[in-house]
Amino acid sequence: MEKIKVCADPFPPYQYIDKDGQMRGRDYELVMSRLRAAGYSPKMHIAPWNQIYPQFEDGEFDVLFQAQDSPERLEKFYLSRLLRHAVTEVVTVNRGLTGLRKYTELEGYKVGVIADFANGPEIDSLPASCKTEFADAAKVLQGIYDGTVDCGVCDQGVKEYLMAKEPALYPIPALTYHRPLYVMFRKKKHRDDFDAV
């Protein structure tokens, strides 16, 4: 079997390292099983997005999953068929913000985002002055709780997993959106084999 290097950022419950040091997660299991079924021997690495994406671009990894499409990525890499849609929320502890109706209304607030992460055009086009970058989703959520930011952008499943025992965070319903996620490959053959499973 051909060895193939795979990477993703930690996004529990989709991919994460558990308390025993084992990799787990719904997307992790799905991607790894499909790569094995396609005839590959995958080796997985989990690290923050701002580390793994540049390494993937530089050729240190063959596969990166939970990636959004973009014109730049479609020119350089090969994206699988749709892996899944992620439900992304803008969440807050301040119920007064839940009535916001447009993304542009966020410009008067501090919004927590994951560093170097594509959140979609509505969030990405907000002025840098209103965004505060964090290393990962857990730190975005902690930034909301400790008042560093007024609200934050977070995957719904990640929020529910990480905050199961924490006080409620309220989504801003009008700002909830779906992001298509893919598995991204450096080689067309790898992508085609993966999609054929």
C-alpha cells in the first residue's frame, strides 16, 4: 500500500486527540477508512490550521481534510466530492446581540475568529479591526466567556462538544450559515481514488 500523509486541524467531535492520546472523530474515521479502502496507508497528523495549511501548501502533506473551496485552492489542489456541510454560528453570551440581522452589524463589535481560517465571504470581508484571532475554536469560545470578544464564529458541532458543561452561548440566528467542506489533495490520482470509494 502506498503511504499517504494526511493532516487536519483539531475540531472535536470531528477530529481530535482524546485523553489517551488516540485520534478520534467522525470525519477522521470517515476519511481514514475511505483512504484505506482506496488502497492507501494513511498516516494522520493533527495541528492548528495556521500550521498545517502552510505545510500542506509546501508539500509536507498529501491530504488535508475539512477544507473549504476557493478559487485559489481550486487552481492549486484537487478537491473531493462534498465531505459534509458544516453549520457555522456566530455565538455570544449577550442575548442583546441575538437580534442582529446582517453581518455588517458586527462591525461595531469584537468578533473572535480562528487565525488564518476561511469563514466564508461575509465574515472574511469584515474589517480586520473588528476581528480578534485565536489559535483554535476552544480559545474563541473562551474569549467570549472572558469578555475578550463580544461574539465568535464557531462550528455548531464543535461548540456543542466543547461547551457541553459550560453556561449557554446564544447563536445569532440570522448569521448562521452552512459551509461546504471537502478533502483536499495535492495529486489528482489520490483524489480520484478517494472519490471512487
